[in-house]
Amino acid sequence: MAKPDPALLDPARYPFAHEVTTRFADLDPNDHINNVAMAAVLEDGRVRFNMALGLRRAENFRPMVASVSIDYLAQAHFPQPMTCHVAACDIGRSSWQMQQVLVQEGRAVATCRTVVVCTDGQKAIPLPEDFRDRLGPWLLK
């Protein structure tokens, strides 16, 4: 795995943050937070980001996750909380991306890049202008 871009590890660049309590049940046999549990924390962060963005099921489009790429950088431990930082980036014609960094005790333990495609439920459609405008304040700094 290539080293992540150091700029993506800076929580100050992300306009959204959500703290998550770790659970004993998330531990694996090596006594650190399981990668699947960390993926669930990243998913929860994306959903909460969408809620803060005001994205609702009643929108005139259906966003669909097309790709998720997670890089695990360090072990995370119980019972210390983790903070999931999220930002929008790379807005295209019919898709946008979310960048995330998961931090525990001041160090990045994972990064994630997610591609979300705007659809009508069957095929990609252009991002509505009002939604594109809504993404502006939530861009990676």
C-alpha cells in the first residue's frame, strides 16, 4: 500500500466530524478494533454527513454508492473513542466523492474514499444544481 497523502490526514480540512464510542464487541483476536467494525464506523460517518448535508430520501434523485476504498493505517483500540471526519470532494457531472479520515487519540487509523453516483434508480443522471450548490460548504479544505 502506498503511503496516504499527508494532507488527507489533517482533520482540520474536513468540515464534518462525528465521534464514535468503540465497543468491546468490535475487538478481534489480536485485541484491536476489527477492520469490519472500522468500515461500519466509516459508513455511519457517511450517513451522518449526508444528514448534515440535508440529503433526504425524498430528494428528486437516488444517490448510490459505486465504490468504497479503505486504507487501514494503524491499529485502533478499545475503549478509546474514534472521530470520523468527512468532506465532499471531486464533484462531477453525475457523481461526487467523499473523503474521510478516522482518528483515534490524535492519529489517523484509516482513510476512506467513496464514490457516490446520482441516479434515477436505474441509471446515472446529472447532479441537480441545488444539490451541487449544497455540497459547496462541505468541500474538503
